[in-house]
Amino acid sequence: MPKEIGKISIEVIKLLELPLSDETPIYIGATNIAHMANKHNYEFSQHFDKLSRIIATADFVQLRKRDNSIEYIKTFGKHLKLAVRVAGDGRYYARSLYYIETNRVENLLRKGKLKPLTHE
């Protein structure tokens, strides 16, 4: 059974112009956990217990047009990305968790794709 780990905030909905009218739950299920553990084991072992915190206090967010995923970026010394995607059942699920390079973050900021969050 999927577990709720956070919500897409009104700030994120407005910044990314998402077709949502209210805060929307983000879930994680067994297959998502298995994927993270198998594909990015180091990041998973270091940060899996922080998923709710990453969603609630991310430094940056972007909408990736290719797959409509919402990418939350939180800096823990390195930039950690949590990708969230809508599934066939219409719910949003945490799908990937891994580090991205600082120069990638800087390029996305410069291009205006990555949006800073204020958490107001």
C-alpha cells in the first residue's frame, strides 16, 4: 500500500503552473523504494529517511517537460534530486533519488528552468 510522504505545495503548483488546484499528496510504494535502492543505492542509503524533508524544504524545483516529472532539488553538501511523477492512477509518486552535479544546477538556473523556492 502506498504511503504519503509529502504534498505538492501551492508554491510549487504556482511556480510550475501545474494543473492542480490544491496541495496534492506525493506517495511512495514498494516498487518505487525497490527502484531507488537498486539504481541509486548510495543516495538511497544516505537520504531515504529524508524524503518528506526534501519535498517540504527543497531549494529548487523544476518541471521536466519530457515526462512531466517534478524535480525537487535539496542541497546536502551535494545537490540531491528527488523526481516525482504522476502514475496511471493519477497519483504522484516519488520515483528517483540521486545526486546531480553543481554545474548542472547552475545551468538549469541560468536557463530559468530551475526555480528557487521561498517556502512562504
